[in-house]
Amino acid sequence: MATRTPPSPLGASSRFNGHFGILVRAYTLHRHAQQDSLSNIAKKSVLNANYLLAKVKDTYHLPYDRHCMHEFVVGRSMGGCARHSRA
């Protein structure tokens, strides 16, 4: 005898949750922006990105060695991966 799941009291529900994380981030930014201007948020974003860039530039390969606006790209670490290095 197979067990059957009872129907949901809320009715049919969709399984689509694809953009939920993005919506949470947008809502959080919006709530935060009410206390701080969007211009200040953008300035802090650029400052944080350049701070992180300065911290990792000696460890990772930087395809573009310049100041960034709000994000940056890094390659593999300078020494390579220790597990896969050849002697």
C-alpha cells in the first residue's frame, strides 16, 4: 500500500524560487538606503572593493592591475594549487 501525501491546505504552490536571493538583497539594500544615501552606499562599495583588491593582489594573479569601481577579477593564485603542483 503506497502512502499518499495529503493535499496542501494552501492549494497548489509553485516551486519557482529562482530569484529569491536577489530579491532579498534588493530589499535589504532598499531598507538600508533609507538610512544612508545611495551615493554613500556606492562610495563604500568602491572603497570595499579596492580594499579587498589590495589585500589579495600579492596572492592572486590580477588580469587587470588597476583600481576598480565595485568589483574585480582575480585568476589562480601566484603559486598555483599546492595539491596539483608538479615537482
